[in-house]
Amino acid sequence: MIENGCLPSHIAIIMDGNGRWARQQGFARFRGHKQGAESVREITRECSKKQIKQLTLYAFSQENWRRPQREINLLMGLLKNYLVNERKEIKENNIRLTAIGRIYGLPEDVQRELTISIEESKNNTGMVLCLALNYGGRSEIVDAAKNIAESVKLGKITTEEITEEIFKKYLYTCDMADPDLLIRTGGEMRVSNFLLWEISYTELWVTPVCWPDFKKVHLEEAIYDYAHRERRFGGLRA
Ligand code: IPE
Ligand code: IPE
Ligand code: MG
């Protein structure tokens, strides 16, 4: 049993291992992505039930454009279907959908469905579900730097006024708290350009379980592990 105060408010997940899962089952990679969408449904529902405040899912990185066009098309199709099919569930669970990344770089039909889902759920007061799409942590920082430079040029702020707090306001994640817990499935020990600024003091939890196999029990294992960690933020034990 975990007391509410020990629950992470914001969980971020690098949903990796879809391709490997498919290979292990003797399927094409796409079957792994399709099955991965089922895990998205289950984990979103569970986090919402547990009253986690925010769930951020790394769904497509900027670097994922390096994949074969066929896989990219299939992923975009899956994303579009997900957005359309999940509207009802999002509404019923009072979830507010948001997105981070260079959204304008996504196919237009995906952007359209995304805008509808965001708009329809904007007044929901439950968990925030944030999808990282065409997202890159370095690009996010570069985009912030460009916008700050623009603000300085326009005389809205001075160079001396730039602090970490001000910088944060220019990130895609300006209105979100930093993640408390970052889960990576598929076993790789890397962050793959995800939320570089935001995870400076996030607790990391990596599991070899591939994303399509990641279920409620694994989520609970990660949360349990998190609840027993001591976060010091550079200070000393309380
Ligand atoms: C994660 O699974 C999904 C995306 C990156 C879109 P992968 O497709 O990277 O699966 P592996 O890592 O090849 O097993
Ligand atoms: C990270 O997985 C990106 C997403 C889960 C969307 P990748 O499979 O793209 O990461 P690398 O290539 O193993 O670092
Ligand atoms: Mg991968």
C-alpha cells in the first residue's frame, strides 16, 4: 500500500521495444506498434484511476523520421486512429489531452485530429495526458532560446532577467511540473533526447519488459519502487 503523498504526480514514459516484441512473437514490427497502443490505453486508464496528475508519453521522436517511410506511415495512421477512437474514453475519464513537440511537422490529417481532441478535452479537470510527438529535447531547448532572443530583441525582457524560471516559461512544457518518475521499457539505458531540461531531478526506472507487454502490474512495480526512493535534490537526508 502506498500513501497518496508518495505517489509520483507526473509520470513520463519512453514506450520502447515494440519492434523487439513483434520479432519475438514472429510478427512484423507493425504488430508491435498496434499492440503498444493497447498498453497506452491500459496505462492511461490506470494512471487516471490512481489520480496521477500527469502522464507524458513519448510516442514519436524527431529522430524516428529516420525509419523506413512505410513504418512512419503506419505509425502515423495508428496515431490518427488512436486520437479518433480514444475521444470517448478521454471524455469519460475527464482526461485533458495535450501535446509537445514540433506539431506542425506532423502530417496534416494527424494535426487535425490532434487539434480536435485537444479542443474537446480542454475543460476536463482530471489527469493531463501529454503526447510527445515529433519531439526532441534539444530542439525544445533551441526553440526556447530562439523565442527568448526574440523577446530580448523586442524589449520584452532584458538579458539580465533570464533565469531558470524564465527559461522554463519558454519551453513546450511551460505549464507542466517536471516529471517525478521516468519509466523506460525495452531495457535501453538511455534517454534518447526526451525531456532533457525537465528530467534533471527525475527518478529513472528502466524495465526489460517491452512496451506491448507493459501492464498495470509493471506500472505498480515502478510506482512502488519510486515511493521507496529518497529524493535529495542535491541536499542532505531530511
Ligand atoms: C518504440 O518501439 C516505438 C517508437 C519509437 C515509435 P520501437 O519501434 O523503437 O521498438 P524497438 O526498440 O525497435 O524494439
Ligand atoms: C525512443 O525510442 C523514442 C520513442 C519511444 C518514441 P527509440 O527506439 O527511437 O530510441 P533509440 O533509437 O533506441 O535510442
Ligand atoms: Mg526502440
